[in-house]
Amino acid sequence: MIFHVYHSHNELTCPINDTDLFLSSFGSVVDSLEANNVEVIGAWIDGPGHKSFYIIDADSADDIHNGLHPIIARGTAVITPVADLQERSREVAEGQ
């Protein structure tokens, strides 16, 4: 199942000025997700806005939670299941 993960933090929890902290959190989250059976389709960051975005494919909420472990303490994650809009549109059109 495909999910959109939106993670935000603020200037007080931002690790940008601590290289070790950055590398052990945001610098390692993609590897951590993949190590927990989560396929990372894409990952992006809005540095000045203190936001990061991930499109992932996972079978288990536990796998997602465990994979996000490096950034859980850095802020808040909103995890939303999503579907392919074009595919869903075709299904709706075929059902008419």
C-alpha cells in the first residue's frame, strides 16, 4: 500500500547545525525505512520550512513506525494512505 509521509519539526529541533545529529536522523531515515521492509519511492525536503516528504510502499504500520524511528524524536509525522489518481479515475470511468 502506498503512503505519503509528511514530517515537520521546528527551528528548535532542527538538526541542521549538528552534523552528527543530522546524519543519524534525516540522513539515515531512508536507509532505516528500507531496512524495515518499506520501499521508498521518493524523499524530499523543504529545509527552510523544516518539512520533509516521503512516498513509501509498505504492508505494515509497524514497519513504517520502525523505519521512521530516526526522525520520530525530531518532530511530528503525518502518515496518509494514498491511491493512484489516474488508475482510480479509470476504474470510475469503466464503472459507469
